[in-house]
Amino acid sequence: MKSGERMEHIRRACENDLARIAEIRIFNYRLNFYPIFRNDEFYFGELQVPSLMEEYQPELGGIWVYDDGVVKGFIHVIGHEIRNLFVEPVLQGQGIGEKLLEFAVREFGADTLWALEKNTRAIAFYARHGFYPTQDREPVDDTAEDLIRLARSADTEEEK
């Protein structure tokens, strides 16, 4: 984002956004994670809009949406950690994720997140914005997959 550019499309999520937030996450999970985990029961049974709306309801204070008339993406930040960053898959590549990420860094000092190790596209996106893999890993329950922690380099701010 250019210096001085306003974030007029980013606002705190409200209850009316919950269904859209859930849809965006579901579409991303099915597109990006189903091919890795191949768990029909979870991706097409448990992963449903109503259950995700319930999950996100108590977290609304830390969720911000990109809304230019339609909610196109969201970021969930707790403390300095990014918990989720998702953009509607058909709208990716338009700078929405970048704006949400830069907002979280600027407004909340976001400097860490966890990503699925096999999600190389996400890891490359975060690296372009100064978040690099650390040695920290966590296994994904009941799978052979790992999450890796990415942290924002202290040098990144000086480069901008």
C-alpha cells in the first residue's frame, strides 16, 4: 500500500458478516486444503456455514473485513497473531489480501501466524510481505501434516 492511502474498505466485522465470513473460509478450505487432507466427512459434513458462524461469533472483536459493497475477504487478529486471512478465491490476486495483511501489521503490530507447510502459495504470499518461516512447527491433529510458524522480520519495516 502506498503511503497515505486510506483503508476505506476495511472495517470491523459485525454479526451480519458472519455468514459471508464462513462462506469465504469454507470455499478456501475446500479449494486449498481438501486436496491435501481428502477428508470428505470434515470438508463436506462438519465444515458448514452455521457451525463456523457460531465459532466466529465470540471472536467478532478481532475480525476485520474488506468490504467495498460486498465482503470480499477477512482477517482475524488476536494480539499480534494473525489467526486467519482469507479472500474469496475468485477475487484473489486483486490486492485484497495484501491490504488486509498490511492493515493488521500497521494497526495491531501483527508479526506472527501459522500456515500449513504444504500451502506453498500462502507461504510465498506472506514472504512477499515480510513473514518468513521459523523453526517452530505443530502437527495437524490426526494427520501427517505440519503447521509452521511464520514471523515478521524486524528488518521489513526499515525496507519500506
